[in-house]
Amino acid sequence: MTGIEFSRSKNGAETCTVNNKFLHSSYNPQNEAERFVNSVECTFFPKAVFINEPAMSYCIPFLRARFPDSKITAIRYSRAFDKWNDFFDDTLYFEPGKEQFFETQMFEKNGEDILCASLFISWTPSANAFPEHEKNIWKSIKNTLQKCNALIATKSCFSRRWIKNAVTFCMNVKKAASIVPFHSPVVIAASGPSIEGALPFLQKFRRKYILLCVSSALSILEKNNINPDFVLSTDGGWWAKVHL
């Protein structure tokens, strides 16, 4: 991203422009940031706060004062502001055309329980300066939250079954084992169209890796005389009740 220029504001603080649009006040960036944070509407106590391209991050002390118990993450549109990343608890990068990667990163770093209790805001000058980023970032946030809502609905629907299964499994354990550290490569096998093409490779090198499979992949592995070291029960649907 080009066109970002740094300069001094009237009060001596550093400011910057992108394509001649100010990302911070040319007079007093600190006062501007304080007014912005005070204007944010939030009727709950968020577990996390995500702010889209806060640029030089003048808003961070005011966000921490207002949301002292929240994890605060900067969503960056540009690497030009990397030296301010340490003021935040975490940093994500968003680039149009790579939305799926961003959505995966945001979910993996936070999970559905945090994301569904989070506050998402945009630093207004950045929203005006990067209109394409701004348009696409909210689509990605929406996609991620829809995924989170689906996962929470699944947990709500099947939580009693999972608890019952856990109790049943523990009551029927005949032999427990501890996993000791190992240095072999680990292969994880899941059900899906790609597993069939991987079978010859798995058979040929079976003695050289640790094989973990999810329960739905167990039958095809056993059919091809490939015995896994571990089987993981993961399915939230019908098979969570009967497959073990």
C-alpha cells in the first residue's frame, strides 16, 4: 500500500495521511482519539474489542480505560503501522482477495465464545481512506460470526449428549494409557474425498509416523489395513451417540 506520509500535527504529535487524506487530526490527534472512543456505542461488556485500522493507535489508551477487561485487537490494512502493534493484545491483517485467510485467522485466535461477545468498530478516518478494505472487512466479520453462531447452536443442541457420552466413556474404560512425548511426524486423517488418494502413501510409510484419525475415517483405514495410533471422537451429530 502506497501513499502514506508521516508529519507533525499542530500540537507536535505525529500524524499521517494516505493519498492526502488525514488518518489522524492535523491539530490534536489525542483529543480526536478520545472523542472517537467516547462516541462508540456499546451496551454490553465485550470480551474483546476489534478496531479496523487504528493507524498510529492514539485510541488505545482510551479503549483500555473504557474496556479494561477486554482483549483489544488491531485489524491492520497496512504494514506501515507495525511499530505500534505492541500497544495491542493482538494484531490481524486484512487484504482484499484474501478474506478466507483472514476469517480463519480471526476464528483460530479467538474462537466462537469470544467472537460472539465482541465489539467491532472502525477507526473512522481509515474507513474513509480505505473504502474497499472497509467494505470487505465487514463482510468477513459477518461470515465469521455466522460460523460462530452455528457452532454455538451445535454445542447448545448436543451438549447434554456430549456430557452423557463423557460419563459413559469413563465408566466403561477398561485400560487407561498416558501419552509420552515423541518426535515422529503426526498425520491426521479425516473423512472426505482426499483420503482415498492418500491411502497408498499412508500404507507405504506407516511405520514412519504417528497416525491420528477422527472416528468417521476409522472404517476406511481399517478396510485398507491401516491401523491408527489414536482415534478421536469429534462428531456432534448422530455418530456421537453410536460410533463407539
